[in-house]
Amino acid sequence: PIGCAAGLASMELMHENEPTFTTMEKWHKHELHKLRDHPKLKKHRVKGTTAAMEIDTDEEDGYLNPVANRIKEQCVDKGLLLRPLGNVLYLMPPYCTTRDQLSKMYNGITELLEE
């Protein structure tokens, strides 16, 4: 019962705050549009408040790609909290993220790609 109550409360909050989700999705798409021609990105996608992008490496694509370890180290050094799974980089910012903060995250991603 407690889990169900928490789930129902979460769904209620989602309905109340739907503009937040659609706005963040638009922000992601805007930022990813700037990166669309980056030579180190192959694919990018957005669903709601989550964005994902595939980094082009010499290794085989997928969750076992070793680039994730390098990205994790560099993210920590830059103060970014990102989720790399192999060569797929996920960006899942909290709902309270501002447009400025999201832009800083994407600027950090661009720096990572340049390195």
C-alpha cells in the first residue's frame, strides 16, 4: 500500500507539473541540435527529461565500451554528474534544473568530446 500511494502521488505530481517536463525536453532538443554535427557523436535522442547520445569510438559500440571509464573520470573533474554506459552518455537532470544549468552541462559535454 505504501508503494502504491507513493506511485500515485508521483503520477499526480507529474500531471501537475507537465509543463516542466515538456519544457526540459525542448531545452534538451535545442542543446542537442547544436551538437548534431559534432564528429564524435553518432546518435542522440530525447525522451521527456532524459537525453542520450552515442560517442563514436574505435571500440565496439555498447555498454562494454571502455570509454565510459574515461568519461566518468573527466566528469568528476569538471563537476558534472552524467551517466555513461559504455559509449552511450545519458543526461538525466533533476526537474528543478534551470535552462542555464542545462546549458552548462552541455558545454561540459562538448569539452569532454574535445578532449
